[in-house]
Amino acid sequence: MNFAPYSFSLRQLQYVVAVAELLSFNRAADECRVAQPSLSAQVAELERVLGVQLFERDRRSVIPTAAGRDFVERARLVLHESDALVEVAQRCLDPFSGTLRFGVIPTIAPYLLPHLTPALHAAYPKLTLIWLENKTQLLMHLLRNREIDAALLALEADIGDVERDVIAKDPFVLVAPIESSLMTKQKPARASELHDAVVLVLEDEHCFGQQAVEFCARAKAKDHEFRGTSLATVVSMVAGGTGVTLLPELAVANELKFDNLRVRRFAEPGAARTIGLVWRKKSPLAPALHKVAATMCRAYPKIQKSNLRGKNQ
């Protein structure tokens, strides 16, 4: 990185780009709202400092030289990045009038974003939200590298030292075929009932899959060798009679589309994940992200028992 002072200014770059685009010093001066002699003098001074002629001039026309065309192309990039710097500063002053980039894990995105998106748009109409769906490990990498501003995920995962706001607790429920002995009781299930049951879970890269495996290990359930890449795949396997599974309560309405499956809640304390919004420590966007998290809390769907399909709940 060069920290020596430059012998030209951004304003001079603006003059050069304006002249190159309009092919006229007079029109460029009008566009830049400066007197034509002043603009011409500044362009000439830049050429002197650089030791390069940027334009061929005569009484009728102005044409960039070969060196001038290359210079103007790079000057445009510098000016675009300068605009981005100004946008970053303005976003810190009024983050709700710019763009925020959020990551979200796959076991949350399809079930929660339909509720959050309209609520956030209503609360912050000038805000543009860009969502990136991926697994926790990659999202945390992107967050550390400042490629996203925040991430919506399960706080039980290994996410390191970050700021966080809790959005909601998402309990796990038991899903099994209607003929399963696990579905004969009306009262909430206990972990001990899964002893020797064959349980299907997501692949380990999903934090929900890791939580489910840990829960099943404590319950001494049989961990099926199959590892699903999505909750939909796992549920379809259970519907086919392969075993039973755990689902986040948030996903039940979307994923339980098979008439031969039933749902059973777990007795307290049961198992659950904590959905939260996380961001880098000392982020200048922290005040805005606290407000966004509060809006997410209010928009989180209220799941009633009647929303869980099946006779045994």
C-alpha cells in the first residue's frame, strides 16, 4: 500500500472523465458546475504532473489519446470506489436507507424468511436486504471477512466471539409414522422413549444435524447411517418407513406433507435451538442490527398446537 501523498485530486479525475465522456471542455464544465477555464487549467495541470498528454485538442474537437483512454478507464474505477466509500459512511449514519447483507442457514431460511421479509420491508421501507443462504461455518467465514453484515442462525453452533440478539427458541418435535409405537401416547414424549429407535438426521455440516445427533446419543437412540442434505429428504425417508426423526417446530408446517406421519412434542425441558442474529463485535451497524433483531422477534410466527399436524401432539 502506497501512503505517499498523491499529486492529483479526485476532483481532477472527475474533470478528466467528464471531458472524455462529453468530448468537450465546455460541456464538461457545465456538467461539473465549474467555469470552463478552471476545468481546463486543472486538466492541464494533471497532464503536467503525470507527464502524459491525456487529450488531443484543437478548435473543433477533443479526443482522448491512447494513454488518455487507459487513464480514464482506471479513473472511473477510482471514482466508483470513492462513491462506495461515501455510501459506507452514509450507511453508518442512516443504515436503514442503504443495503444490508444477511446470511441465513438452510434450516431457517425457507421457514422464517416468508414471515420476516414483509415485516422488515414494512418497518424499513428504504432498506434493501440481500440474503445469502448457506451453512453456519461458511456464513461465519463471510462474516469475519466482512462479506456479510450479519447472520441468522442457531446460537448453539460454534460461532465464536460475536455480538448476538436472540430471536426465538425453536423446540424440536418428534416425527414418526402413525403406526409407530412412539405415536400411541397423547402426552409429550420423553427422550428415554427413543431408546433403540432408529433416528434419521441431517448431515453433520448442518448445526441442526449435530444437535439432533447429540440429543439421540443422550437418549441412546440408534443413529441411522443415512445423512440427509435437507429436512425435506429426511422427512420423506421417514414417511417411507425408514425410521423416525426430529424436526424444528418452525419447519413442521412446511415439511410435514405426508398423511401417514404424526408429530409429538417433547416434555420440558426437551430439546431446542436458539435462533439468533449475530454480527461482528464493534460493528458500526450494531445499533441498527439491534433494531432489526427486535423486528424479527415481533415477526416470528406464533406456532399453536393446532398448527402441528396429526392426532398425537
